[in-house]
Amino acid sequence: MKSSNKQANWYVIHTYSGYEDQVADQLKQRIESMDMQDKIFSITVPKEKQIEIKNGKRRTVERKIFPGYILVEMIVTEDSWFVVRNTPNVTGFVGTSTTPSPLSDEEVAAIQKRMGIEEPKFSIDFSIGELVNITDGPFKGFDGTVNEIDEQKGKIKVLVSMFGRETPVELDSLQVNKL
């Protein structure tokens, strides 16, 4: 994602949410049809992989990092600005009034790093304080309260009441169900 052209910068474009991929495709077609390859170089919809656990099943999904936004590497001129701004479902550039603000190299590097991480994150649909039932392991059948969530490892800590005291139990998020 590093610029091949020294004058080019990365800009953030606001789109209608849910239309990011469609806008990226339309913009690529417009660049070709309007012969703007020398001004607009790259279009990216920032996404990252996450592990989602729903109904006891684990699957990897791609999630948009910034819903409603895409990144475009370009040299801003009247023509290139017009091509991007008048693409269907584009609501505008991110920046002050009429001038788009370029992203800094640090911001671009941070987004690239986040997109490039191959280890997917866990997406756990439990919240702290929620009542759950343990469905697997030595504490199967016990009810407890979610105390901690570790999204990196896909683990949750559940406080289980045993013999009149609460005992913390670390479980895989697949081992519990909501009550």
C-alpha cells in the first residue's frame, strides 16, 4: 500500500455504509474509463479478519475496519477530485470544507499493519455481568456470571457459585451459552 508516486497521498473517502466495496469497484471502472491512472493509483477498503463465535460454531469473517469509509491513493487535482467526488454513493472526502486532508504516513502504516495481521481476532458476543450456562467441561451444567473477556485468546472468565462462594473459571467462549 506504499505510494509509488512521491506526490501522491492517501485520502479517506466517506461513502454510504454498506456500499464500500461497490464504491471501490465503481471508482476503479471510472478511473479506467476517464483515463485517470496517472492521478488515482490505489483504492482500498480496509478490512481485518476476526473469529466469530455464534451458536457454538467458530468461523473466520472479514470485517470492515472503518464502515462507511474507503482509502484512495491519489494526487488531488480538479479532475481527480471530480472523478472521486462524483462516483455514485460517495458522500465526500474527509477533511476541512473543500480541501481533502491527506493521511499521515504513520496513520497509513497503522492501518496497513491492522489489515495485514493474519491472526484473526475473536468476536465474542458476551458482555461482562451477563448470566451464562456452562455447556462443556468439568463445570458443565453450572450457571455463572461473565467476569472477564479475552478477545485475543477467545477465552472468558466466569464466576461460578460453589459452596457459597464465587469461584473464577476460565473457559473457551464455545463452552458457554447465554441464559
